[in-house]
Amino acid sequence: MPSTIETYFDKLERTRVWKSIFRSGKGSSTLHNALAIQQNVFLHLFPTKVRKRMLGLGATWYLGTLTLGTFLVLVVTGILLMLYYHPSVPQAYSDVKDLQFIVSSGLFLRNLHRWAAHAMVFLAFAHMFRVFYRGAYRAPREFNWVVGVVLLLVTLLLSYTGYLLPWDQLAYWAITVGTNISSAVPLVGEKIRFLLLGGHLVNANALLRFYVLHTVILPISAVLFLAIHFWRIRKDGGLYVRESEPGAAAAQPTSEEQKPL
Amino acid sequence: MTPPKDFTAAIGSDMRTSMRRVLFITRRTSPQVKAYDEERVQTFPEVLIRALLAVECMLIALVLMSLFFNAPLEGIANPTNTPNPAKAPWYFLGLQEMLHYFPPVVAGVLIPGLLVIGLIVIPYFDINIEAEGFFLKNRQRRLRLSMIVAGALTIFLGVFDVYVALVPTVLIAGLLLLAAFSSPESTNRFRRYLAQRPISWWIMTWFLFELIVLTAVGTYFRGPGWSWVLPWRS
Ligand code: HEM
């Protein structure tokens, strides 16, 4: 006999409202499982089927997946942090101090955001090298590699703009060192720096600009490029199959095979 | 009248639910047919569950880390009090290390610019699609060429006293030399491996070594005035 929860879930799935939301309908047949991916606006970025060989730990080391995981953790913890943070001087610093000592679990929240950020930078690099050593950048995946490079830069910028937000000595001087470099760009260097900082020094304007970059512009760019990244994996015929893997030479996929239903 | 059929259409007799290649053989030619019968699993639920599991494991690690290690927070920003050394976040310390040797235009603009361009063009430059070992063809010429490049780089880094970046360069040059004198049939597994590496592999591996060494040095071995310090003696 099915448990109560199962029966309720079963009933729920049969309601008109449920059916109106999830187009794939009820069932666990091969077709329904395929529809669950293909009829979902987010999941349809992914192929409905994946070569079993590519799911082992040995192929991708799951590094891309883990990078995405850190990004999601960062979005959630970042939104929660935004509830306690004002991007102004000196309020920003005292807000972070409050997070450390007053807000319930504030310290944990901040720690999680910080460590996940470091992990994301590390994992994005690791994923890039993994993709390279698998040779997965070759045609027709060239452009997805380029999208990946953009994602790497966005990741670095996300981390870097976030670095200033606590407005402590570490933040202030790291950003001062970094933005001084941009003035070395020939001709337009000073202008770039001024645009970035909203002034000639790292000050309250710089904090506000970095905040807007960190919480709006860069995350939106990241989501956009991630969508392209995943969609291209499907369009390029699923994950690249390495030649040295058994049977791989025979299984060079063409993009036709991955056309959605 | 229909034109004479000059092709045959075939589909595997072991047809299953998975999509497969349909082959048209035109004008009675007989191309090599590559068997394609690879096992696939459905994204929903198999792949998604695995992805979720992987992310879950990582999340547990991050949560544990967050419980036991606190993110740094120093005193409030003070423009009049410059800490020594003032360090960038760890992933930029390789560049900051370069900044120690070269003028900002080179270390801060030229090098990162070239790196980004270099990364972008990788897939477009890989003419050697089959990824053949670098020394398997034109061995003499390629050996001479790679030793000239490695030598020039070594002299350049030596002249500017960039000993930190010199170490990975010399290491890779040594491995290149070993690869040139190894054959893919070598009895030694490592030499067999090296002999089969294509040129792109050598460049990327050099970059990886540099990245690791420069970042590690910037993080652990640099103190006041960017002087050399030993992390265990502070
Ligand atoms: C925010 C950063 C990134 C995320 C979240 C991400 C995510 C992913 C995921 C989930 C996959 C599928 C499987 C895997 O290899 O793990 C993938 C594949 C891929 N990624 Fe990324 N990626 C990121 C950055 C990059 C970077 C920096 C590069 C290279 C410069 C890159 C190039 C590729 C390529 C070429 C593939 C296809 C691999 C294949 O066909 O086998 N990605 N990415």
C-alpha cells in the first residue's frame, strides 16, 4: 500500500491546476521523463538523454556542475545578505559587523557566502582545465569554450566586486591595488578607473558602483551566459566524448542526433 | 517517371528507443559505417539526481567550513593607513607578483590581455585535431624550435630576475626535452604519455604550472614591501 504522502502527491498530480502548470503530464515512462525536461523552460536547456559514459566521475569530474552549485549557493546567501547590508560609508562596515555579532546566523551566512565565492573561482578554473585536457573545446564546441572564458571573467569580476563590500582594510586596499592597475592602460586608463570608481579614489561612490555591479549587472550577465553555455552543450551534441575512452572513436556525435523531440 | 534510386536507406535492426544515425549511401559507394550504439540514460531523473547529489556533497563541505572558519574582517577602511603588504585577492596574486617585476603596462595590461586572448583562440588554433604528439612529426625541426623558444623565455625571465616564473618554464623545457627523446612505444608509462602530448597541451600545462607557482608564492611567500618571507617563520 502506498504511503499517505504518495497518495496525496498522486492526487495533486491529477488536479487541473497541476496539469496546467506542468505540461509534461503524469507518469514515469521514457516519454514522460523526456517531456519533463523538454517541456520545462529551465530544464529544456539540457538534453533529454546523456551518454552513460559521461556520468562517471572520471569524465568531467563534475566540475561544471559544482561550479553551478556554488553559483546557486551564492545567489541564495547573497540575497539574504542584501537584507542586512547598506552600500554606504561607514554604514556598510557596521552592517557587516552586525552580521558577525548580532544577526542570528549572520556569521554563518557571511562565511558561507565567502567560502562559496572562493570555491566558485577555484572550480571555474579547475573546470576550464578539465575541459581543456579532455579536448572538449574542439569543433563544434569552440564557441562554447569562448562563452566559458566570458563566464570565467564574470566569475572573477563577481568575486572582485564583492571583495570591496565589507569596507574593511582588507577590502579597501585590495581594490586600491587592483584599480590602480587599470590606470596603466594606455590613453584611456585613467578614464576607465574614474568610470569604475566614480571618482579618483576608492570612496563611497566606488562602493555604490561595486555594489550595483556585484548584485545586479554581473549576476544577470552570469545567468545569461550560463543559459547560453548549457544550451550550447545540447546543441553541440552533448558532452564531448574523449577519444581515449572505450568505443569513443565510433561514437562521434553529430548535432542532428541531439535535436529535441 | 521517377528517377532511378541511387541510394539505399538503412536503419539498424537492433532498433531501440534511442535515436540513431540514418545512413544514405549514394551512387553505390560504400563508406565506412561506424557503429553507433552507445548507452544513454535519461536526464530526468538519473542525471539530475547525480548532479544534485554532487552539489549536496559540496554544500555539506562548504557548510562545515563555514561553521569552523570565519571569513576575515579587519578594521574599518582607512585611506591614511596603508597595510604592508597590501594584497589583492588570491586569484590575482599571480598578476601582482608580475607587477613586482614588470611595469604596470606589461604586468597589469599586456599579460592579462594576452592571456584572455590566448584562452579565447585555443579552440580556433587547434589545427592538430587528432592531437598528435608534438614530436611525432618533423622531430628535429620542432625540437630545435621549442628549445629556442624555451631558451629565449629563460633568458628573458633571467634578465628581469623573474626567478619565480623561471622555475615552471625550466621544468616544462626539461619535460619537452624528455618527450622529444621518448617514443609512444616506450616501456616507461610516463615517457609514453609525454611523447603523445600535442603542442596545445604543452602550452596549457606551462600556463597551469605558472598559475599555481605564482599564486602560491604571492599568497604564502610575500611579506612587507613584497619581500620574500617564509610562511612558517612569521
Ligand atoms: C561560471 C562558470 C561555469 C559554469 C557554471 C559551467 C558549467 C558547465 C557545466 C555544468 C558543463 C557540463 C559538464 C561539465 O563539464 O561539467 C559545462 C561544460 C563545458 N564548459 Fe563550462 N562552466 C563554466 C565555465 C567554463 C569555462 C571557464 C570554460 C572554458 C573556458 C567552460 C567551457 C566548457 C565547455 C567547452 C563545455 C563542454 C564540455 C563538453 O562538451 O564535454 N566552461 N560547463
